[in-house]
Amino acid sequence: MGQLGLGRHFRRLASRLDGAFRADGVFAHDHLRFVDFVDDVEELLEEVAWQELGDKEAADGFEEYVLRRYSG
């Protein structure tokens, strides 16, 4: 993210990811609902899109796509 000039956003992303995954990379459902996690990530992507592109709509559809694809 630093190479893309998005390093300042990494701290916020890292704090949202903290505790969401176990050491083996498996999502920790007992710590955070997957739906809430995806919603948080979409909000962060909207903020980045707004700051970098001036268009938060660029991140639209992320949450719907991920939930359809991965939540079973």
C-alpha cells in the first residue's frame, strides 16, 4: 500500500483487520461477524476512493459482491 501512495490508509485498515483472522489465516467468526467485517472494509474503501479519486461510488458493489461470493 505504501508503494501505491496509500500508506496513510493502512493504519486504519490494520486496526479493522486486527483480530478478524486467526494466525492460520482463517476468518475468526467468533470475534467478528463476517457481514460486519465486509461492511467495515467497504466503508474504508469508500473513504480511500473519495480521498484519492473524489468519488466514493468507485467502491460501490464491493460488499454485495463479497457477500454473494463468500458468505454462502
